[in-house]
Amino acid sequence: MSRLLDVLEEERRKLNQLGEASLKQAIPLWDNPEVQEQSRRVDELVARVGEMKARHNRIVR
């Protein structure tokens, strides 16, 4: 799971960079397809981490 968390942090960093660049160019985040795609990647990773934690909690109990 440590590797997945590392990937999540890297993808969040990329999302933040894309978002900052978009705002500096006065492009709304919802109008920037790169930001939207990166946001989807982060969302998917967050969901996977949540699933792994839930699975782990079921096993521990």
C-alpha cells in the first residue's frame, strides 16, 4: 500500500501544478481538460486507497 500512497502523492502534486498553471493563465479549472483528466486520476487513486483500507479493516476485525 505504501507504493500506492507514493503514487497518489505524486499524482496530487501534478494536479496542483496543473491547477496553478491554469489559474495563472486565467483558465478556469473546469475548462482545462488536462486538469480534469489529472483530477480523475487522483480520484481513482483515492478510491483505490479507500478500498484497500476497508479491506484491511475487514481482515483485522
